[in-house]
Amino acid sequence: MSNPSLLILPGDGIGPEVMTEVRKIIDWYGAKRDLAFDVSEDLVGGAAYDTHGTPLTDETMAKALEADAVLLGAVGGPQYDELDFSVKPERGLLRLRKEMDLFSNLRPAQCFDALADFSSLKRDVVSGLDIMIVRELTSGVYFGEPRGISVNADGEREGVNTQRYTESEIVRVARSAFELAKRRGNKVCSMEKANVMESGILWRETVQKVHDEEYADVELSHMYADAGGMQLCRWPKQFDVIVTDNLFGDLLSDVAAMLTGSLGMLPSASLGAPAENGRPKALYEPVHGSAPDIAGQGKANPIACILSFAMALRYSFDQGVEADRLEAAVEKVLADGLRTADLMGPEGGTPVSTSEMGDAVIAALDASL
């Protein structure tokens, strides 16, 4: 049998630097755990625009559709701010999500004990935090029509975006959340604004129906999204899996991100329907952006990208034990006090570069054997 395939798209800014550390870990799994991958690499975002005049070529898109999983670094940078909207680096990422039909975005918020004091919340509120936000990714207000800026009948400019969902779009992301909860704490909280939005009413009714008909053994609760944001800041450990729409998922996952203390620690997965081989279409990427202000300086934290690969091991390749191994290696490195620039807090620590952090994770993996 052939090895599973990975398409790596380092992208812009710190993307290539953090992805270099992931490549080391991929090589380690091939050499030390007999878990080899067929790896190819291509361009996305500004890097693709600089070479091809487009943020994602048709050829790269075809490779992404064929790969068992895609790992992406980051896209964007100030040098692309004046480009037409249609060719901005971010359009490459949006095209990948749309054409791969990656409707379920998994955004974990996990607070490692060594970093509990980095959060703006008290240690007892965030220590041991491990929640998952499941965000619908391919519909809602970001994609709804009509949209645009026009001049109305009174001669005044107005902007329009349309929030829309079909039942089937809600059903599939709800199933994704319930299936995930069964592998975790068996608890789902669905968030929307059913008190003021018809799309929220449909969302709540549909999630409840999926639960009652297919997942009655999973605990389900409903919460208005604004109250959910408040509760994430008040007592986040009450949640296990949160499922919500595209807009609220964007907002709530960023709120949850800051509970952990650093965007440099947060991975994500965007999953679609299973392919013929049973694996879901999947794109894995760190939550942090391209951070052009520190690109090329060896200051970037590679952990979010490393943990994104751990998510790939878990959700694309059914290698939960190896994902646990990699996450434990990261936890050990942090417990030992190693810190990239974004993790240097009042309690100090040993400053390390991007590559030194990657090497430390490799050493921890070696020690786990």
C-alpha cells in the first residue's frame, strides 16, 4: 500500500519557518515510528501571487483535492494590501476551503498547565482547559447572497451581507460536533441568536432534531452566542464541544484562543466529507497569521503548526496514539521552561528560537520511545 499523502503549503511570513519544524517531525515519524508520508510542497497566498499572479493556481488546487491532507502555514502580508480583492493572498485560503468543501472547522482551545499564567483570566479558571469549537465554515453570512456595497434609493451608500443556512448545511456540521463529542466529554453546546435571527431559529431546531434522532446519548444544550462569549470568559471549563455558525464561530473561537494566553499555541482543522478511501477532505493550519513583523528572525513559535500536524494524525490518519505522543512532547517542552518570544512572561523561562523549539520537541519525542 502507498503511504498517505500530504500537501504542504508554507505560504507567507512565518509560514515557511514554522512549517520547516513540522517537516522535521514528519521525517521523525517516518524514521522512528514507521509512519511515512508522501510529502509534496507548493505555493499559496502571496508566495503564489508573486510567482504566478494568483494566490492559488488551478494545478495546486487539483493537488489539494487529491491529497489525503493539506498542511498550511499562513498567508498574507502588508505588501499585498493594495491588491484587488480577487487576488489577495487570503483568497487562496478561501478557495481551498470552498472547493474542498471543508464545512467543519475544529478550533481547540487547550491551556497547558505551564502556560496557565499567560491567560488574562485567573489560573483556576483556565488551568486544564480543553474545549473544542466546531465552526460551520462554508456558508452563513460570509458567503450569502446578495452581498455588496451599493447606493440605495435615497442616494446613500449601504452595505449588505446575507446570513443564510439550509437545513442540510446545519445537519452536517451538527453531526460533526456530536461525533467529536462522543470521542471527548460527550457534551455539546449549540450557540446561535434564535432570539433575534430566523437563521438562528432554524439552527436551533435543526441541531435539536439531529440530536433527538441520532445522538440522544450525547448531552445537548443551547445558548445565545453573546451569552456564550460571556460564559467563555466567566467559566470556560463548563464547555466540551461548542457548535456554531460561521460568523459566531469566527468570533467565539478568537475569544477562546485568548484564554490560552498565546495565538502561537493554537492549531485548527477544517474537515469535509469522507473521500473514497474513508478519510475526510482536510486542511490543517495554525490559527496565528503570517506575522510579517517577525518573519525571518527565528522568533516564530512553531507549536501551533506542530499541533496542527497532531490534529492531522488524529483526524485524517486515525493515529490517535501518535497524536497523543506529539501533544505530550509539546507539553514536556513547555514544562521544561523552553519559551519562544511570544511565551516569555513574568516568570521567565529559557528563550529559544523557532528551530530550537522544533529540535526540543524532537528530543522529547525521542525520550518517549
